[in-house]
Amino acid sequence: MRIDELVSGAKTVGISGHIRPDGDCVGSNMALYLYLKKNYPELRVDVFLEQIPESYKIIAATEEVNHDYKTDVDSYDVFFALDCGKDRLGDAEKFFDAAKKKVNIDHHISNEGTGDENYIVSTASSASELVYNCLDKDKLDADIAKAIYMGIVTDTGVFKYSNTSPDTMKVAADLIGYGFEFGELIDHVFYEKSYVQNQILGRALLESMLIMDGACIVSVVSRQTMDFYMVSSSDLDGIVSQLLLTTGTECAVFMYEIGSLEYKVSLRSKGKVNVAKIAELFGGGGHARAAGCTMNGTQHDIINSLTEYIERDLKGVNS
């Protein structure tokens, strides 16, 4: 897939990613937006995303993102859905459906492709890596490279997750050649935390519990606790990964309350548990070692439902 070919002859282009955008979503969306704005100044380019976490605003032009999903364009000539299928675009789904040409670029195994043109590679590290593959490397600059690098860094856990391939490392090496401060980016996006983020992380760790003879660790943050520390969902990023670093664990479950008897669930695995398959059972998805879903019920009911399938994987019952 070549972005230059896809936008040839177009006058209006729309771009969007999934609800509750993470680093890869923001990175891939902003990289494509910056690329088109730089190389096709005559194009009308709009990027639609929900509110972006503060740490990702290190990327250029994030202040230009359309957060209210209002536009005077009836039908975009080309609309890109990045890092998800159209069903996770939220309020941008209607723009995707109405577009003359629909393009879907994603790396989630649960996405079979929802566009007229699809570039879905489940073995890729990130949507950002796939976007990089579609761009003319001679037309990149430091800002575009930085956005792509951020997406790769966040989705690979700074190159330590199993989705990091030799190709991923080659792409990363090419990107840093464009001259941005990659060490500073990693610190800012991945490691730096505000005081309240450290507080809520500490609370989540303090109140975590080991189950299945220590093979699984679980932590839950209630709406009341979030309100007490005055944190939003983006302040909880990274907690599930920290839980998984507990010695002896194979799987981590982190949940936070988003409504009455409604929880956002994040799942991580060291390899023995396929958390993507478990998340899919409850309407979510993701990757074998990193997935998520939204579930209804009491926290105890949800944990019981999840751990039934986690235990099967640990015992080798599931294929």
C-alpha cells in the first residue's frame, strides 16, 4: 500500500483511530496527518480523535486534532481508519462510512479489514510501523519520524514485547536517523509520571492480589478511588504492565470502573495465556500478550469469569 497513490486526485482526506487513543493510535494518526500536510499542502486534511493523553502531546500538531467530530465535509474523498476497524472509530465511524474511498490500516488480529483498501498485518508491532511502510521515506522529516517512533515504542513496551521483530528494529533505526531526541521521547512517554499517577500506581499495587498460586495478579481501581486522586483513565496507563513484572506471575488483570457495574479490563501475559482470545469472548480484542475489553457486573463476578479461562490456558486445556 502506498499513501501517495491512495490520495492521488483527492481534495479532502479524513483520518481517525480508536476510542480512548493510546500511543500507537496517536502516533499513527499524527504521522499520517503530518505527512499529508507537509507533502500535499493543497489537501484538506482532518484528523479526528478523542482527547489525547498529555504525555502524547509531545508530538507536533496534536493541538490541531478535531475532538468534537464536527466537520463541513459531507463525504471525504479518502478516509483512513488506523489502529482499529471501523467499529471502534466512535463518532468518526459515520465519516468513514460516507467516504468515497475507505482505507483501513491495522495490526490487530481480530480485524479482518473494514475498508475498500485494507492493510492488516497481525504480526506487525504496531499500526505506526505499518503506516511507515506506506510512506515515501524521502518525504519524511523529524516530526513525522518522531510520531511513528512513539507509536512503535508504546506498543512494543520499548521493544521488549514479543511483537518486536527484526523488521521493527530496522524501522526504529531508520526513524532515529531523522534526528529527533529519541531518549527524551521514551522517558517522557513511557517512564515519566505525574505525582498523582505515581500515587494511583502505588494504590493499585498495594491493593493487588495474587491468585492461582501466584500465577495471576489482579488489581481493581474503583470510580471512588479515581475521584479521590482526581485521575482520569489515561492516568492509569502502564499499571497493568507493572503488575505483570511481579516475579512468578504469568498473567495480569487490571480493571477500573467506568460506570455502574461496568469496568474497563486490561489483560497482559508473559506467553502461556492467550489474552486476546479471552478478551474476544467478552467483546474485546488485542494481541496474544496484550488485550482488553469492557465488562459488566461486580468486580468479583468479572474476575471469576476471566480467571476461569486464564486457568484453562495455564493448565494447557485451551489450544
